Amino acid sequence: MFTKGSKLYSIFTGTCPKCHEESMFKNTNPYILSEALDMHERCSNCSTKYKIEPSFFYGSMYVSYGVGIAFAVAAFVISFFVFHAGIHTIFISIVGTLIVCMPIILRLSRNIWINIFMHYDKSLAKKN
């Protein structure tokens, strides 16, 4: 399920959706905020162009909303059911989670968006 060749592998590792060999992002650390969304123009392994058209990743904003909701629900469930927190503490934990996880949410959204339009091609993967 999370092995090379699956969409989930590419989404969670941030690798090229076509060959799963190279990171799409120039810096693998999403918490360097000035470089959080800096992407390579093309994959060095298979030459896949990541930005299919101008403003391609605007669509990832819609995905980002859904991913953000998933993170917020997870924060709610953990604070309410695990820690039995009050409403104010739950609110703070949701907002804190969204702020701390913002770079991860942004990258996950871009990874999901590009994987909707591109598919793994085993012939492009490096032969070991």
C-alpha cells in the first residue's frame, strides 16, 4: 500500500509521481518556510515537468482545505476523547495544530493534487 508504485508512496514521500525516484521539492525539510514550496522544474530521473501549466497548483488550495479539516478533526478527537479537554483547550489545540502543521499541509496538498493528474510509470523508475 505504501510501496513504490502506489499513489500513497508518492504523496507521503513527496517524490516524482511518474518515477518515484526524486523529491519534487528542492529542500526536503518543510519547516524552512522560505523554501517550503520551492519545487524543481523537472525530475532529474525521468524529466517529468511538475508544473503542467501556469498556475497549476492553485487547485491544491481546494485540497489544502480538506487536508486542513482532517488535521483539525484529528486534533479535536485527540483533545476531546483522549485528554478530555474543555472547549477552550480544544479550540487552542486545533488552532495550534493547524499553525504548526501548515507547511506539511501545504506540501501534502501539492502532492495530492499532482498525483491526481499523473500516474506511476514503472518503465521510468531507476533500475538497481
